[in-house]
Amino acid sequence: MTIQFELAPLIALIAGILILVMPKLLNYIVAAYLIFIGIIGLFNIQI
């Protein structure tokens, strides 16, 4: 049996847990996500 993990859902899960534990992290997590997605879009990187 092979288990494959996708990156986006794993990041979303970790971010959600961190936001529940520390709500002040929301701004930083959203900013980091937007920067990450922007870089991926600019350089056309396949994840």
C-alpha cells in the first residue's frame, strides 16, 4: 500500500491548526501563503 501526500492540503492543515492555537498568526500565515502562490505563479512551478 502506497500513501501519497499532496503539498497544498498538508500546508492548509498545518496552517489551520496553527491559527486555532495562535489566532494572531493568521496575518502572517495568509501573507506567507500569498507570497508562496505568487512566486509559483510567476515562475510557473509545478507542485
